[in-house]
Amino acid sequence: MTRAKATVSAVLISWVLIVPSAIADLIVLAAPGTGDAYYADVADAIFGFHVEFANRIGGDDRVLVLTDEGAFGRYADALGADKVARAAMADIWVRDFGAAVPDAPVMFRYTAAGQGRGRRGQAYADAVQEQLVAVLETAGLRFGETDLLNDGGNVVDGGAGRAVISRKFLRDNGLGEDAARAAIREVAGLRHVAFIDADEQGGLEHADGVVSFVDENVLLVNAYPGDPAYARQLKGDLKRGLPDVDIHDVVTPYDATQIYDERFGSACGLYTNALVTATRIYLPQFGIPEDQTALAQVRAATSREVIPVPSGQICHMGGGVRCMSWQVRGENAARLLKYFSRRR
């Protein structure tokens, strides 16, 4: 991927619509590197979350955990070798540096916000992403590429060309909303985009900590009883970008009492950070009374099967079920599974 800051005219367009197959979604997780100092204190918690999550993935969905050689045996013993692949990744938040929009995948340029900021942070972010891209290209996956800066976690897509993206995208790329919508439509086929302000400015500012499509035209949004002005602005922005969308509040017992890295805040109590596949919703659960309320609210708003996933052990790191996972569909899913089956 070219590594110059993008303008609209600099966008490389090559996305291909992927034909669905028997697999609704291949859910890809990335284990921390063996001995990674940054994750040393939470490595066991990440492993426990991955195993718990992977064991709840079912129906038409499949799971694949990418590990280095040192972690492969531990994951294979817990999940079975068919669900684990030797492909070391430099970070665990594969959602952000993987391709967005699984029905028509496009690889945005991963931003420096998650990797230290500035030129050095951007250089590291590029290296993190290129490690994944090298595997995908070798496996023969097809996806578009663009120099537009954005994290996968900041693209909340709902099918039918709809998506929600935070205004950090505008600042990162020096674009106004009209130009940004045109660029996103060109590279990702998204025809209807709502831009929102993140509920916490600075840091990652991902839309997937604020909203989630739980059906094609149904949005789940955090409840903000302590900030009614922001809640009104949020819903107004959503309606302007997606006039026909049906908006449902979900209980939001946000908890920032424990934070692993002060740059990223907490995802504890954010049920909107759910993974939505073609047939299922994997909903974070935090071991608190509000879990049951959230489950009932989401089930009332969607036709998909809702699967609870314990996430309290990792949410203080700044992410949840969606942040930790990346989705691959159709022929791309089949190619990735075939590639790793040949390497076992």
C-alpha cells in the first residue's frame, strides 16, 4: 500500500464484491506475541477471553485465531488445531488494521492513534498493517486499498450501503463531509454515511463504541442520561446521514474505574461494541445486573440470534468483542481457511 497522505484524487480503487458462501462470517482473532511486554500483565486475560469467545461462535460462523509459534500450542490445546493458525500479528486489535466492510472489503490506511501518534507512530501502524496484508495477499484474498486514513473500528456498517463513522475521519484526511462521503462511496461502496462526534474526544474516537447496527436499518446507540445535549446531537447526526434508520437506546453503565492504558479509556459497560455477523450478534457482557437488561433490549430490536460473550476481563483495555475481532466473508473466507489448512 502506498504510504502518502491521501487526497480524494489519490485513492486507489480496486474493491471487489465478494460472493457469499456457506460461511456467514469467518471471525478472525489475533493473539498477543509471546513475551510482548505491553500485554504481559493481561496476556492470560486475553487468552481467556479468546477461548470463551471462540467457544461461543457457532451457527454459520467460523473462528480462526492467528498466533505466533510460541502461543500456537496453548490455543490449539484449548480450541483444536483447526481453529488456530500460525501467523504472528504485531497487535491484538485486528479490527482496526484489517479490511473494513466485509461485503465489499477495503483496507483503509491504519492510523497512528493506536500506535503512538506522530510520524513514528504512523510508521509503526503501517508496519502492523503490512504484516496482515502480506498474509492476506499470499493467501489470495481480494480487497480494495486506499490511502484514506481510518481504523476499521471506526466504520460501523449495516449492509445496504449504510455506515456510521466518527468525524475523526474528516480531520485525519482534511476533508469536509460532502467530499468524505464521495470518497467513501468511491472506495467502499457506502452510499449512505452518517458522521458523528465521538462521545470522548481525543484518542481513537471510534464509532463502534457509540453505535451498532443490529439489523439492516436498525441502530443501537448508547444511552446518555447524564449528557442529554450530546444524545440529541448524536441522534440528529444519525438521522441526517441515515434518514430512515430506526434508533434504539441500550442501557450504558459505563465504567472507567480501571483503565489499562490512559490513551484509550475503557470499553466496560459499552454493549454497542458488539460483533454483528450475517446471522448473529455477539454481545459483550460484564458480569453486572445491566447485562440482562441489555440482552433483552437487543433481542427486542433484532431478528438475529444474540449470543452473550463475557468481556469484563478485557474491557478495561479499551475494547470489546468487536474491537478484538475481524470479519471475512464469502470467497475471501474460503481462501483464508484453505491457505492455512495447507500450512498445517
